[in-house]
Amino acid sequence: MDRHNLEKWVSFQSASTGGNSFDLILRRSSLAVYSRHVQQLTARASEAAAAKAAKDVMAKTQNAIQDVTAWMRHYVRDAAAHLQRMSKLSAAYARLTAKMQAALDDEAREPPNSVARAQIDVGISQMSVAFRQAQIGLQTLESSFGYAGGKITYPEAQKDIARAQQYCGRTGQALTPICGDFSTAYANFQATVSALRQDFANTESAWNAEDQKQQAIERQADRLNQGG
């Protein structure tokens, strides 16, 4: 046969088949056909790579949603105890002011320039210091929950929450377990943020009101101690 023929006839002798032979036809192809096959294989490989990349992105997104959902749940649990305590702070501030006023009344009944007046004056100053330390504790608590200037911000989580809302807003995603958990956690989180913001504002307002009263008490206690 001529080597340029389109077909080659090749016989293979197989020892494993007891000496029987079989024929295999090899057909010569063209460069165009070869190129077409290469393009098809390349396209399939690209599709597979794109599908894997999309799957990886989805997995990463879902993990991020689960993480921010867990963060919101922790935020809500942590806030619950503080919300209960903050509701009692305003009354505690007022009780301290009343205690300072009672001490001032006692000081006024003591003789001028007496040791008793000096001791009561020191006691009132110490109560004032404790009151200001309470404010530092409140400010530290506010900071831990992202409260400042009447607002609560959570910059580290805001982007993840926005991405989760975008992902779960797609058709069919809202009913998935991941998005269902996220939606429930987010609703509780928003309610907690609103409650915290209101309680922080109320508590700060109460502190400021009692602070003005206590400063007036301190000034009067100092005047009494100086013989006034």
C-alpha cells in the first residue's frame, strides 16, 4: 500500500489469544479536524474550570454567610444580659445622688470647720468618683457594641451582611437553610441593635442629669467644709 493512502491496514499478532490475529484500521486525519478536536477539548476544560471556580465562590460565600450569622447570634446573646442591667442603671444613678444629698444634709447639721464636716465632704467626693467610674464602665460597654454619637456601627460585619443580603435575595435562595438562618438572625440582630441604641441613649441622658445634680452637691459640700 502507498503511504499516502487514506487508510493503513495493520495486523497485530496477539500471543494472549492463542495466535489469532485481528485487524485495526487507522485513518489519517487532517489538521483542521485535529484543531477542531483541540478546541473542543479546550472548551470543555474551560467550562470545567469555570464550573469549579463558581462552585468555590459559592462555597466561600455560604461560609461567610454562616460566619456572619453566628456573629449576629453571639451579639444578640451578649447584649441580652446588658440590656437587663442597663434598665436598672438610671435608678442606680438617682439613688447615688439621693445618698450624696443625704450626706450633704448631714454635713450642714455639723458645726462649721468641724472634723465631721471634713469627713462628710470627703465621703461625698468619693461617691462622685465612683459615679464617674460608672460612666467609664458605660462608655466601655458602649464601645464594645459599636455605639457612639447616638448610632451603633459594626464595620467589620456590615460588608458581610450586605453580601449575604444580596446572595439571599436571589430567586430561590431565600428558602435555603443558610439564608433562612441568616434572615432570622438578622431580624433578631436588628431588634437588638435598636434596643441597645435606645437604652444607651436613655442611660447617658440619665447619667448627665444626675451628674449635674451631683456637681451642685459637691460644690455645696466644699463650701460647707470651708466654713460657708
